Amino acid sequence: MARSSQDISHMRAALALATRGLGRVAPNPSVGCVLVQDGRIVGRGWTQPGGRPHAETEALARAGVEARGATAYVTLEPCSHQGVTGPCAVALINAGVSRVVCAMEDPDERVSGRGLVMLRDAGIEVESGVLEPEAKALNQGFILHRTQGRPMVTLKLATTLDGKIATAAGDSKWITGAEARAEAHGLRANHDAILVGSGTALADQPALTCRLPGVTGQDPLRVLLDRRGRVAEGAAPRDAAAETMVLGGDDCEPGSALTALADRGVTRLLIEGGGAVAASFLRAGLVDRVVWFQAGGILGGDAAPAVASLGLSTVSEMPRFTLRETRLFGNGDRMALLFRSSD
């Protein structure tokens, strides 16, 4: 079905607003809403920290009386159930909007099409599916949390050209430059939790916080896989201001770890190390995205690999990912964003 250029343009604006909530709204979805009256934007909103107020409520408050007769562009189906706040579908109806354009239906079984039915029953024109692939990619974590009971998993790698993360002596600072490291801190800000293994915690004692100028209050939950109890309590990750969740024993298995995190409300997980942890999640088929920072250097065969042994016997068993985006930084570092090929 052909979409008007105006609908696509305004939905892109709503999607851009929705990205502002990533890493700050779990377990809720990050939604954007734009209200348009006679070609003019009269209200904008996005999901606020903690998951509420919702995007539609924010946009309606900004639009005031100008919401009457407007078109609402929403990146996710307006909710139809009573939670801490009232249903957004009802708020749109009461505000008198004439048309609602949404990117995708809500996978939450409490909504799942009911919000759109409620709007249509109230005489509002409804169109769904505008820029749906983009909306699904943005809210993949929320979708997986609701449909599979686990968060989306992003594996972050920072390597040399030959896929190494440290010398044979263990030196790893710094393989990539300042621009790439700043981008990596941005990744931390838009994920709900960041995970490392005990080996990384002991070797690097990472803070696992988001250290970007002007970005405060966006440190993810820090998750430590410590199967053998090797890390003394409070020893790592360092920085007492951020919350740490330690998983031991069988909870270190990828599937169990993701279930525990989903129960905690985590929808977006960033894995930062080390090689054994990366290999375990790849073997389990539980890596949805890879963000690979690559420096233009080579450390050689005796250096530490970014991914430990996968135990593969044939090439056909190899986990495969599709390149979606690349970016170059000033000193020659490169970032590649890859999605699991099955997606």
C-alpha cells in the first residue's frame, strides 16, 4: 500500500522522538507521537523516564485545544488498558483527534489491536503499518520481552583488524580511539543493562557507566556473570553509584540470564565482554545485534580474541549477521551495525 510523503515524513519525526526514551523507559516501550493540524505540528511527545507519562499524553498536553481535528502519528498502537495511567486511546478520543496513523500494533496481549479497534469504534480514521520495519527495529527489545520473555541482546566488540581485543600480555588500552569510545558510551545510554563476565571484571575493573558530557542519570544496570564466585563483593564493577546485579551458578547460562533480566524488567541488554561470554551467547543463538568497532591495527595470533571458541565443525554452523550501517571516525576507526540474519 502506497503511503503519502506527508505520513512518512511525520512518522519519521515520531520515530526520532521515540529514540529519546531508549534505555530509560523499561519495561515499557519507547514511543514517539506527533500531532499535526493543517500540515503544522501542534504537539510532540515521547515516553518519559520510568515509562510514563506516555508519548500521546505528552503530545496532547503540548497541543492543548489544537489537538481537536488533528492527525496523531504514533510509533506504536495506543494502549487500550488501564494501568497506572488511563488508556492513551481514550485520551486521543477525548481530545477529538480526527485521524490516527500508527507504525505497528502493540505485541502486548493486553493491547494487541484493541487500541485500534477502540479508536475506529469512536469514529476516528485509523491507518496502521506506516514505517513498520523501522518501528519494529526501534522497539525490538520491548517486542522480544513481550513475545519471548527476554531482552534484545546487543554484542559490542572493539577489535583490531584481525579480531583481537588485547595483547598476549593483557594490554587493551586503547585499541580504538576517543571518538569510537564516545560512541560506545552512547550505546550504554540507550540500553537498560550492560553485562560482562568475571574475567573482564577482574582484568579491567570497568565502571560500566555512561560518561558523556551532558548525559546524566542514564547509567544502565550493571550485570556480572560470576559462575564461580571469583569476584569479591563490591570489587567490580567499580563505581558505587550504579546498581549491580550478580548472577552465579546456572543463572550464568545465556537463557537463564536473559530470563532473570527480563523478570527485572530489562528489555535491552548490551554485552561488553569478554570473549567467553560473547561465545556463549552466540552459541545459544541469543545475539540479536552486533556493534563492531574496528581499529586499523593488527595484534597477531598470540593476542586475545574478541570471541572465544564456538566449537564449530562446518561453516554452515556459523552465526550470520547482516550489515545494516557503517560509520567512519576521524582516526580511521570504523563502526559496523549488524542484525541477526534471521531478522
